[in-house]
Amino acid sequence: MADAIYYKVSYVVEGGTHAGAIINVDDEPQVGDEVVFDGRLFVITDVEELMPPMGDFGFLHAACRYLRDLEAHELDAYKAKASVK
């Protein structure tokens, strides 16, 4: 197995208030992590492996709960933080 695993994560929003997203990420999401997509902030409430990693790639399902829409300056800050990794 490879040293680093990259993940394709299917984010499903609880209550159907948003369609969710499928996003490639470098780090495995954890319960309590915050995630941003479509200019909105969500908190992850559950993470499950959809299938065992294949090579250096893992497939995960993450349930999340909508917290709030982000202001433009907040969105820029999240983008900057993500690019520093």
C-alpha cells in the first residue's frame, strides 16, 4: 500500500438542505471537522469508508450539517488556509 492516501469524499448534507458535493481531498475528514463548499460552512457528523483504499486512493462518505453561509472575506480565508497544506 502507498504511504500517502488521497480521498474522494461524498459529502451528504443532513436534512436535504443542500445537494452535497463530491470532493477530492488530501486528508481523511474527521467528525467535527469543518468543510466549505458552495460558499457554505458545514460540520462533519459522520465518516464511513465506502470501500477499502485502492492503491493510494480511498473512497469515503461523510455526513455533514449546514452551519451558515460564509461572507466573502471568510471564504477567502478558508481558501488560503486550504492552499497552505
